[in-house]
Amino acid sequence: MAYEIHEISPKDLKQFIKFPFELYKGNSSYVPPIIDFEVSTLSPKKNPAFKEATAKYWLVKDGNKNVGRVVAILLNREFEDKKLVRFGWIDFIDDYEVSALLIKTVEEFARQHGAIGVHGPLGFTDLDFEGTLISGFDEMATQATIYNYPYYQNHFEKLGFGKACDWFEMRGTVPARVPESLKIIAEKVSHRFKIKSKKFKRTKDVLKYSKPVFDLLNKTYSNLYGYYPLSEAQIEYFIKMYFGFIRLEYISLIVNEKDDVVAFAITLPSLSKAFQKAKGHLYPFGFLHVLKSFYSNNHLDLFLIAVKPEYQRRGAFAIIFYELFSIFVNNGVKYLSTGPMMETNNSVLNSWKGLEDHLDSHRIQRRCFIKYFDAVK
């Protein structure tokens, strides 16, 4: 079969974005993104990531039918550091000829720029979609994670890719009551190290801590695979995107005596079912599903969590979890999903100890694949 690959210009992004909607049509685990959000992420005019990156988009066609897509991303700092090019937003039918054409095109782009290999799926930042799902295919994706068919892993391995890193996600239930042991530890840590949780009544009060939150994210995530610090422009971009769309009671912000942010966690009502009903569009009726899920929901997604390194060993996670789980219990929250946690991020993974009876930590697994050219490693 003669497939053809076409480079897509930014003005044709919606065609690129909509391909998975058809590929996963009828799949109850797939959560479609909001198209306007995707356009913003992939548009050089809107996303400040393009000040430090170059991206190309391609669609594979069978006649007039789209059968595959991919983005190649040259992230300047990563290229200078590792001579690697990323690929992301990759989807394809179960045909090796299609996946091979997509990867071959990304590799050609990478070689032209002097790269020694490619890796992905990755986005422009750690807050974009990343990681191929390799287990947990019967679980509904969160609004911040990729869903893909089981055959993806086989295609990547057949194309010569190996494992770069894995992420794990947890799914489970909220305890009927907060463990007393967690309360005792949280109170001891708070008293001993003079750190406490901030309470907020207005969104504008949270906003003044938004920049320190992202500064802490840059510091604590710096050693994780594929993470590069967000620029000032990117921080402002994400503040506008996320901090105007939060539930104040589901934010845990821990500060020291100087009111410096030493830890935080941001939890959001799960919007997966709402996004499925919205089918990619907030208007005219999609926002009604989103608003309903936002304000009336017993399922939450733990979106981001970070603790300053010196406070990780002092038990700051205990304060975060005691505060959040207390609120969850009081608000009748029954289900919790975490975001992807890198397998090497032991401080975060170990923080869940004691809650294993409620959370399954290895049901959902994602992988970043890597391939070096000419056996260079």
C-alpha cells in the first residue's frame, strides 16, 4: 500500500490534532484533549516554548484518509546537552509501514541537524503529554496523560527503540478516615521544622505564590529524565493556563518561617469523563460538562507535587498528604488518580508508603523510548 507523508503547517493544526479522535473512536479509555488547548500548545505564536525549540508536524495519508501523525521537536538546550531530537504527539494505525514512515521522517529531520538519536514520546516540557502506555490499557486516561493502543510498544521495539525511562501512575480509593499515624507525623514535622500549610480564600492570594511554585518545580525536577527548567515566559504561560482554573481547597502549599515555598501539591477534579462528553470542544456545550465535573466530583487527579530536597528528608510529604486526605474525606472524595511519576523519583514514590492498601502503584506504566543512530551511545 502506498502511504504518503505530508508536512503540516501551523494553519492546518486542527487536522493534525483531530486524527486520534477517529483512531480511538468508541474506546472508553481514551480521553480527547480540548482542541483549542492543543492548538495553543502546538502554535509557535502562542506557546513560548518555541523561543527555545523548533518543531515540525507530519501526517501520513492513505489517499484522503489520515492514518498516522508525529511531531519532531528540537529542544535547543537538550540538543546542546545530548544531541537528541524528540518526537511526540505520535499516533498510528496498526500497520508497521505507517509507524516506520513516521519514525524515518523524524530520524531524517534529526540527522539533518546533526543529532545522534531520537527519543519520545515527549513534549516541549514535562507538563505536555509524554510516555507511551505499556500497561493499564483498561484504565481511563486522565486529562493530562496519553492513551494509546497496546500495539504501539511492539512497533517501537521493532523499529529499534529501547527503554529510556518509565513512569508509574497510581489509581485507587481515598481512605474512609485519615490514618492517625499520618496525623502524628505531620504534626511532629510541622512543629520540629517550623513549616506549615497555607490556607487560601481567594485565587489572587494563591497567585502571588505561583512563581515560587514553578521555581520549586524547576529545582526539584531538574534531575529527572528529559526535564529542562521552564523559562520565565513559560512559567507565565502555565500560570495563566492553570492557576485560574483551580479549586483552592485542593491545593496544599507548605511554607517555612520566612514564608518561602518548600513544598506543594496541586489536585484537580477529574475531567476525563467531561472531556469525553465535550469531544474536543468547550463550546457550545462542552463547558457545561467541564463545569459540572469541576464543582461536583468525587474523583480527583493529583496533577503536580514537589518538595524542596532538604525538606524531603524532613517529612514534608506527610504534611501534604495529611492536609489533602483530610480535605478529601470531608468533601466525600472517593477516588484518586496520580499523574505519571518517574521510576527513579524515589522521594515521590516512597511518599505513598502506608497507603498501599488503597492505591495500586504499578497498574499503569508509561515508557519513553530511545534510539541512537549507528550504535552511538
